[in-house]
Amino acid sequence: MPVLKIIETCQVTLGLKNNVGIAPGVIYGWSKNRGFPYTQKSGGLRHHFHLIDKEIIDLVQVRVPDFTLIDGIMGMEQDKTNFRRGIKKQANLIIAGQDPVATDAAACLVMGLNPRDIEHITLAYYLGLGSISPTVVGTPLESVVSKWIKPLTKYSPRGHFGQGVRIFSVAKDMEPYSEPLLFMDTLINPWALGPAETYSLKTGFRLVEDLDLELWVGSDTNLMVLIDDQPVYEHKGRRKHALPNDIVPLKITSGEHSLEVRIGPKGMFSLNLAEVLPNNMKDTDKYSGTTPLSLTWRWED
């Protein structure tokens, strides 16, 4: 039975990730990342943040769960076990549902997370395996929500950043913009679409209320970010990419907004918009980086 837990590699380990258990141990080993027979040069599933979310969804498509039951009586925040920096958190909850995506999404909301920040949950939603907007029957969701500590950033590159925005319409130099493209990693590399001197990537977002936000952005080269055609961030020169390199405070009104990223040749970047945590909240660095629930990126639905 899956337990309500935070994890370093794919941010949460809930019902969908439980399908890792169906991979046969005589091939993938025990645990499933060791391979069988185990050697240093061969292994099973790659428990690495670049791959594990895709592996989870491959296994879910092999056998989509009929019913998901998540044990939230005693969960773990920061990581999945106390041997891996995990911290016990008592929630006294059972989360259950027939829709495996919606059930995991509800569990994320209980932990103060946005399910749209979790790659394997959004991939399952895009593939039509379930809804990312759960309908809750029973105890009202707002009465059980709390902030759970995210993984330490030194061990989990995406633990706070999430997956970032990944769907863009792309133009190379003076060429017309493409149809919306889904990039399959937090690190967006438009040069994979072919050489160019400059790339322009456009998307947009909708807010249902006026919000103070944080622009989380990382890049390895020249980068400019524009919202509603107005520059809000610019970096010049080469650097080591980080999640993020910079955090920029923004005030955004409710409604529809455009967002454009301009980047030079062979450049890569990551970008997200995150909520601003209350000033009176302690240890905000343990919980930062979550996309507001009132924000929806263009082409996500």
C-alpha cells in the first residue's frame, strides 16, 4: 500500500509510483533499480530525476490501477525514510479513489503541493489516464491541508523547483512559430529543434486573482523573459545553470497573460512561477517553489 510521502527523485511517492512494484524482480532486481543478477554495470529502473517519472508512467500504462488506497495515517516529509533524511508526519488520513491520477492529485493537495508541479502526475493527465482536478467526497480538503517539508535541494535538484513550464510555441530566428511543443525535461533546450542564432519561446498563463509571485529562472547563457511584452528579467553571459539561478519578485493582476523567453544559440533554461509564502511563516526555504493553485499555464488543459 502506498504511503503519503515526499521523495527526492520524483517529489512524491504515492499511488502511481506504486506501479514500480509490478516490474518483475527477476529482471529488475530488489529493489527495482539494481537489476538481476546485480552487477555494478547493469541495473534495473533508473531511479534518477531525469527518467523516473517517465518510467512510472510506462508502468502505469501496462496496468492502470482500478482503485488506489493511500495510507496517510503516518507519512514522511522531506524524504521517504528516516534513513534518507525523512521526518515522520502524522496526518491521520486515508485517501482513496477509483481515478489513480485524481487520487494522487488529492494527496498532493493535502501536502500543500500543486499536482501540476509533479511530472508523472501531469504526464498521466496528458495521456488521459485520469483527472488532475479531484472531486473530494468526505472530509473537506481545506480542513486537512498543511505544508509538508520538501526535499533538501542539495539532494534533489527539482525538489523545490518542480517541473517548471514545459509547453511552448517556438520560433527560430525569423521563422514562424511552431505548434505548441511539450519539452520532456525541466531543462528546456530549444537548440534540439535545429541551429539558430536566437530562439523565441512563447506561452501564457491565467490567474484567477491578483497575486505576488516569484519568477524562478535558470539558464546557462543570455536570457530575457517578457510578460505581456514587457521585460521582467535579463541575464547576459555564460554561467552554470541552476534551479534556479535567480528569483525575481513580481506583482501580477488576474486574467490572461503572455510570457516569452528569448535565448541565444545552444542555450538552455528552466522557468517557473511560484507562490510567495507568508512573512510570518517560519523556515519558508523548506516549502518554497510551489506553483499557485490559482495559476494555469496555457495549453495544459
